[in-house]
Amino acid sequence: MTQVAYQINNRRNKDVLHHDEYWDLTTADQKLALYDLHRYGYRLLFVRHMLKGPVSVICQQDDIAAIYADGEVDLRPKITLRESH
């Protein structure tokens, strides 16, 4: 691994938050939506901050979904996840 790739990988690993920290970044509407979806096996992966507010990215096995700040659930979001090494 080159020095630059090593530094980027280390920076990514430091940026990973604990589940509770992601939970704290969600809105009340997102928490309610995730609570409802949790019974179907969905779990919170991470939260990204966008111009319109936080977007919670969730998954159920290989299915990815998004919950927007207002609680709207998108079961087919256009999200590409990068592989973690």
C-alpha cells in the first residue's frame, strides 16, 4: 500500500463513528421511521449530512435504504457504498 493510500485508509478508520453517535445525529422523524423498520431487520449503517438535512443510510441484509430528515423512507435510493478494507 502506498503512503498516500495508507494515510487515506487511516483517516477513514478514524472517521468511523460508533452506532450511538450516528443515532444522535438523526432527527426525531428518522428515529421513528427506523424504529418502525427495525422490526423488519433494518439497522442504521451511518448518517450523511446533506444540504436538506441528515440522511440515514440503513440496511437489511444486502438491501440498502435511506431515511431523509423528514422521516421519508426511500427503499431504492441511488447510493453507492465503497468497500471497506
